[in-house]
Amino acid sequence: MRRISLFLIFVFTFAVFTPNIAQGASASLLLSPSSSKIEVGKSFTMNVVVNSGGGVGINAADGLIKFDPAYITVSKVSDASSIFKLWTTDPTFSNSAGTITFGGGSPGSYTGSAGTIFSVTFVSKQVGTTEVTYRSGNVLAADGLGTNIVDGLGKATYEIFEPVVEEEPEEEVVEEEPEEEEVEEKPKGLLPPIPEIDSDTHPDENTWYSNNRPEFNWKVLADLTGVAFKITDNPKDDPGVVNEGIIETETFTEQKDGEQYFHIKYQNQYGWGQVSHRKVMIDATPPEDFKLAIDDKGDSTNPTPNLVFSTTDETSGIEKYNIIIGTESFDVTPDNVSTGSYKSPVLAPGEYSATVVAVDKAGNTASSSVMFVIDPLKAPIITSVPDVISKKDDLVVQGTSFYSNVRVKVYIERTGKDTIEGEVETDESGNWAFVYKDGLDKGTYNVSAIIIDSRGAQSLSSTKHLLNVVSPSIICSYGLWIILVLLLAIALLVGYIFYQRKFFIAEKLRIKREADELKVKMSKIFYALHEEVDELIELADKKAGLSESERRVKEKLQESLDISEEFIGKEIEDIEKEIKLTKKKE
């Protein structure tokens, strides 16, 4: 059928060109027949009709019809003889909800007192009186405005009865010649196949589900005239011959816990087919309530107390227990708690919240919680840790404790760096010593320790001790290299001294030779000068009439020669003395 868009085009096109002449006309939606007596198990037809009420007529109607599915169910609906050709809502029904809805119209107007909109075929289910009524309804006049002129909604009452079987009088048995046995005529044609059942709510037959409103689906075949179905706890039940209509899904109201079975069969014009069965496992009830308790065996330092609890689930059984202790969560099977208790993993000292959640095979849960405390062992005492060590030094930490033959875990912590851990064991007196030989980087550290006994019970941390790690001194770091460098420098210096001494001696000898040569040359020079001066003087003395100025020049020249000879002689003597003095020092 064409949908609402096409319908509205026709309706409004007609409305535009139709004058407003409704003039107070009123229409009614009726059900026909309005009353009838029906034999249980039989089918009957009811027509949904409209009375236009005169005037310009009507061109659209819609409605919601209600019936009691406990007494009657719809097997089919038909609009073959309908006065409407366009549908906003095709006539549809729901046997589970007991409703029929429709909405349709026509481009032209209808005028009449019993125009059939569609027909419904019902099947009676049980003895009693039931009504079919309109919950709502609208009828639109063909007045160009779409005026709702509905003025009445009818109803129908149907009495369903059990037929009376009259007892026939006993007849005298007259022996007659045996006749050929009549063969029952079998239906001509194929009966419908066995339905294939699916379920979105309970897809696996062998899985428990907490949903107790199962929904089943099956295919609707072209030649079907109806289906019959029901749900029971018998795996081989037959749903009977009550036709539920041509439907392809059914959702049941709340079902009881346990294994249930859905049974369904098809009907066609040749009769009923074979029954299909499908198991559904329902458990909507949580496990029994229980109380969780803690058993530490009388020792508050016990790091593995027992969680004591027990519960059952009557229908599907317990699938697992989810145990939550603090921030840790894990699952255990019922086999792990068959004795009614479960040993917890090793716990550090502190206060804990424990919760046990019992989960059945359908996912239903029951839980219980309890608070408990694990007391710590006595903390160890660090008796010796250096304040400062070098990066290359071994770290030695010594201490004592209240326990013999237990583990001591030592922590070397530095801000922003990974914590270094080490372990030692206490002796019979509870004393212990820890040595770290891998060297520590330069920086400030906190050194602490805890006790762990054979059960895994722990103490709180000891007092933290401050440790400073410094770089070693230059001598410590580079002593050997420094000695080697110094030895090399000394060797070079000694060599240089010997070289300079040798050079100095050679230079001194050269100077001595030069001084001696200078002395000899100066002696010869002054000797020659003296001779020349003497000759000049002798010549001057022989000259008569030597002036006073000439006599002074002669005297000055003689004096200068004497002084120069004396000075140069003295300097040469000083050089010779210096050379001799140096030689003595050597």
C-alpha cells in the first residue's frame, strides 16, 4: 500500500477544491456485529465500519480497538472490501497487548451508514462474555478543513459458550454383515513444516538467564492461516488448536524460575503441522543471603586471614564468587570455598574492607561485606648508617630487631629516582647487617627497613636515616695520574737543568776566552797609545816655546789614557773574578 505522504496529497488536494459544508454532520465508528454467540474454539468475523452521518460525507478515519486476548485472539485482518484505498497506518494487531490499530482515507468522500473500513477474524479461546471496544477514534469530514465529526464510538459484546453434547439413546445392536472399512480421507496437500524458533532474549537453550519475560520469533510462511503456541514446564507439550493469528513473535509475561519449554505449530488450509519445542532456562532469583566473617586464628598480625561465608542458589546454582579486598578484586569458583572459607592472599598491615559477591549461573548476585584490621610486626631498628660516603664507597647498614631468622628488607630512596631494595636475614639474636657494593650516585638518600616473617607478615617502616653521597677528592680519584705527571715533570726539569748547566759552562768558557783576548788586545792598544803619546810628548818637549794651552792638552791626554787604562783593566779583572767565583760555586 502507498504510505501517508501519498494519502495526504490526495486528502489535501480534495480539501482545497471542496467547500465547507459539513453543517453540523456527525459520524460514528461501529463494530459489526455488535453482539453474537460464538462456540468456543471457533472463528468469527467482525467488521469495523463507519457511519458518515450524512452531510458532505467523510474521507478519513483512524482508531484504536481493544479486546481481551484471554477470550479471543486475532487470526487475521483484511482490507480487501475497504472504502479506503490509502493508509497512514495499515490495520495491525497485537494478541499479546489485545489491540488493533488503523488509519486510512480516500481522495473521494464516502456517504453511508455502514461503510466497511476492514474486517477482523477472531478465534474464541474460552467460555465467557467479552467486549471489543474503541479506545479512541477520529472521523474527518470531506469539508475542505478536515473537521473531526466523530460523535460516537461503538462496541461489540460476544458470548462464548461450550456446545452441549446430547446423549444419544442406546440402539439395539443388530449384527450386520461386515462392511468394508471406510478409509479416512486425508487432507489433500502438504501440512505446514515444523517452525524454527529463535529468541533474542534467550539465544542459547543451555544457558541460564535472569530475564523472566522471554520473547520468541519464528518465520511467517505465505500459506499460513495461523499459529498455536504456549509455554509450559513439560518438554513435549502440544499447544492445542487455538489459533493465535498470523504473527511472528510473542513476548511472555513473567515466567517462573526453572526450565521452561516453548511449543509452537503452524496451521494452513490443510490442517495443523507438527509441534516445535524450545527450551528456555530462567532464574530471576538471586542466591540466598549470607553473612561474611573474618577468622585470623587468634593472631591479629596474621597476613592471610580466612574469609568465612556460605550460600546456595536453588535454581541455577552458584557460578562464582567475586572477592574484593581493598582495591584488589578476583574471582574464585565454588570448589575453592567448598569448606565454607577462603584464605586471603598475603596482606600488608592496615585496615581493609572485604566484600564477597555470590554470582549464580544467570548472573543474579547476593553480597556481604565486613571490615577488618591486619596489625603490623614490630619495626626493625637501624643502629648504624653513615652520614656521608663517597660514590665509590660501599654502603654498610647495621641494625637489630625483635625477631630471629626473619627477612629484613632495606630501602634506599632518592627523590625522583627508583628505590633501591635489598634483603638480609637476622641472626639468632635478631641482629643484621646489609652491604650495598654497587655504588651510589651523588645525592641525598633516605635509608629505612621493614621486617617480613615466614608467613609474609610485615612490620611498619623503621625510622628513616639521612645519607649524603658525595664525589671523591681529586687525590682519591686521580692520585696515580697525578704522581705519574709529577714524575714526568721532574724528569723534564732535571734534564733541562743539566742542559742549561752544560750551556752555561760552555758560555762561561767562551766569555773567559773573550775576556782574556780583550785583556791582551787592550794591553796592546794602550801600550801603543802610550807609545804614541810619549812620542808626541817627547816631540813637544823638544819644541821650544810650548804654550800654556798645549801643555794643558798634553797633561789632560796623559791623564785620560791613565784613567781609561785603569778603568778597562778594572772591568776585565771584575769579569775574571766573576768567572772564578762561578767556577768555585760549581
